[in-house]
Amino acid sequence: MKENELILILDFGGQYNQLIARRVRECNVYSEVVPYDISIEEIRKRKPKGIIFTGGPASVYGENSPKCPKEIFELGIPILGICYGMQLMVHLLGGNVKKADKREYGTIDVDINNSSLLFKNFANTNKFLMSHTDYVEKIPEGFQNIGHTETCPNAAIENQDKKLYGIQFHPEVNNSVNGTLVIKNFLYNICKCTGDWTMTSFVDESIKTLKEKIKDKKTLCALSGGVDSSVAAILLNKAIGKNLICIFVDHGLLRKNEADEVERVFKEKYGINLIRVNAKERFLEKLSGVTEPEKKRKIIGEEFIRVFEEESRKIGEVDFLVQGTIYPDVIESGLGKSSVIKSHHNVGGLPEHVNFKEIIEPLRSLFKDEVRKTGLELGMPENLVFRQPFPGPGLAIRIIGEVTDKKLEILKEADSIFREEIANHGLHKNINQYFAVLTNLKTVGVMGDERTYDYTIALRAVETTDFMTGIWSKIPYEILEKVSSRIVNEVPNVNRVVYDITSKPPATIEWE
């Protein structure tokens, strides 16, 4: 694949790091999040047009605070430091950072010098999100102040000659008014990017690269029926056609009637060579007695690979295995310096003794919304591209505690009712992800004048643009009331329904 213009984002542990990468890509420039201690040699090799230092929870003067090599400032590459990133730049270049008398948090008026290339087309005063305890007391030699607030004297700084810029606020979050314009100004006015990152170029280059790599070798695609694996399958089908064999593992953990729908769409609409493996009993046996969510994920991921091994032996020699891994999977699985939020069954390489030569992950560099755009670029129907996100381990991580056949049937029915009512009321286009969770909690209830002791179903609905952050959806009470009434009346062994009103963060979208 041809090299795109690249912005490297050095990860210092901030909570908004993935958002920075998203904002850069929204400006049609490719970006990657990398560890903060990436070597100078690797940076030179990657030839980035610019570098962004993220925020982070540490203090730059702390003994174990994360620091990059000072030589990075001598590479002649434009650098933008955000929050901790700005403070680190100041600290390494001879300025002074100290603890503030008053912490600044929230959307704050920032007075700026809009003659700076970083603030082109901004008013004199703008609202940006501040979130810091430390502040820059003294800027390094060669820098100028280009922004301040009532309590933060150095809210933005620049060294025009060396193309070094620092901002104390967070332009990547929605709370900052026109924050993306700050990033765009950095990319285009300072880094001189041209903006060659589009889904059209991604699809064209991906198909070309896949053809060259795979040639006439047999390739298996791990098809779950979700958005990611579906887009990966269609992309591969465009590239190699009959050399693609899709194996659809029906582990019994899909939503109601979903396995039949997946088989019908890919066989009838796309004419793809699809092998459906009915492995429900096999997966349930492996999951028997397992309650820890990370262990569930690892068991399911391992079993997926084993099923593919077995099927590949029936097919003959198979060189490549295709998976629908996407960029948030990679970052959230803790590759590099990030901490593990949750492991993903399709991340981390091949298990021991695997019989495939190589895994191909054509969507590994994409965020979820970019995957959807890729699907549309490939001509996929909207109802398939915009279907509800569904985790690789399926309903196993929406059942708290042990997974059993009985619990699966309870959850499938409850989830189906919830999704049906959301669609009936026209909310399915506004809520980005919604589903039911079978909790491991049993409570006392009264049904038909008799005492019951049955399961509690939790409903979850989230609105988000990038799935990195999200707010709980304010579903009208009358709809929630109808869903609750239908579930407790139509689904056996459920006598209580609750609604999750926690946003991400601090919660994740899934419960496990």
C-alpha cells in the first residue's frame, strides 16, 4: 500500500488519545497512536509530517513520569503538545512547570493570538476544555506566548522557527468550540499536509495490496456476521474472488435468528463461498463453569482458531486467515504502552501450533466509522453497514456469570424485544448501540399472586460518534415501560428490568 502522509501521536497515557487520532483522520490525514518512548530511529524511518504529544495523568517533574527523548525536537518535524504534552515540551527544553494554586477544569474562555498559524480563523477569545493541575510557569527560550486564561498565564505557546507548539487545553473533545480547527491548522498550516487519507484511496490501495500479497493462494475469512468481519469479507471478495472461503462459526452466541440471516445474505446476495459450522455445543462445553469475562474471551478466541484449523484441513492447504480486527481493538487490547481495557478475541496474533502461515487484518488501521465508510465505498447496503455493533464473543459477555443454554435463550428473547421496540419507535437511527444484558442477579417478584425469584435484565443504550466515548440514551419512559412490560410477560424466568444510565467513561459500552 502506498505511503500516506502520517502524523504520529505519542501516547503519554491521556484518556482522549484515540480522539486525537480520530480528529486528525477527520481532516483527511492518516494518524497512528504510538508509545511515548518510540525511538528516534523509528521516527526517522516512519517519516511523519508531524508529531502530536498527548495529554496524560502524570506530572512532568515526577520521578517516573513518561518522557520522550529530547532529540525529538531536533528532527525538524513540527510538534504539537497537548496538556501534559505541552508541559513535557517545556520541561525538556528548559522552561518551568509547577503545580497550580487552583486546578482548572471545564470549558474555559481562552484569550489567544489569532495571528499565529495555529489559531488562524479564530476569534480573540474562544471556549476550550481545560483539565490540568500543573501549569507552565516559565516558557523556554525561543518560545512566545499565544494564549492565556484568567488563571493560566501560558495556555498556548509557539516556537515558529522550530515549528514547536503547545496548548494547555484539549482541542480533540466536543466541549472545545471549533477544537478540530486547531488540529486542522496544525496539519495544514504548519505540517503542510495535503490530505490524502480518504476511504476511496484506502479501498483502492487495499484491494491492490491484497491482490499482490495473496495472488492465487487460498484464504479463509473469519466471518462473524458483524460489521467489521462483513466489510473485511467483501473487501477480500473484491480483491481475490473465488480464492476466498468464508467460514462462519455459529457458536450459538449470536442474537435471535442472526445465524440464518448471515448465511442467507452472504450466500445469496454476494455468492461468497460460505461454510457454516454449527459449534454451539462445543463452545458451551468449553464455557461451562467459567464466570470471569477475560477468561470467556480467551476461550472463545482460542476456540475460534481451533475451528478454523479443523475446517482448513478439510479444505486443503490454506495460507492466510482474514480477521476483522479494527484499530480500537488493537489499542484497547493494550498493545504498546496502553493498559488493557479489555482483550479482543481477534487481536494478538496466532495461538501456538496454529496451522495458518499468516493472519491478514485489512481493517486493522481503521476506526469504526471508517469501517462503515469503507463498506459504503464497497457498495454494501446500508442496513448491513449500519447494523448494530456486536462483540466477537457474542452474547457470552452479555451474560454475567456462567453461560448456559437456558441463559442464552432468555437473553436472546429479551434482546429481540428491546431491539424490536426501538425500531418500532424509529429510534434505531439515533441510538448507536443498544442491547440487553442478563445479569447474574436474581430478585424477588410477584407474578399472578405468586412469589417469584428470577433474573434481572439490564438494558443498555448509548449514543456515540466514535465508540471511544459515549452518553447513555434518553429513551422516553413510555418506550422503556413497554419494553419492560413485554420482557417480564413474554420471557420466562425474568421478573425485573433495569436501565443502565452510565456514560463511557467511566463505564465501557459493554458490561464485560
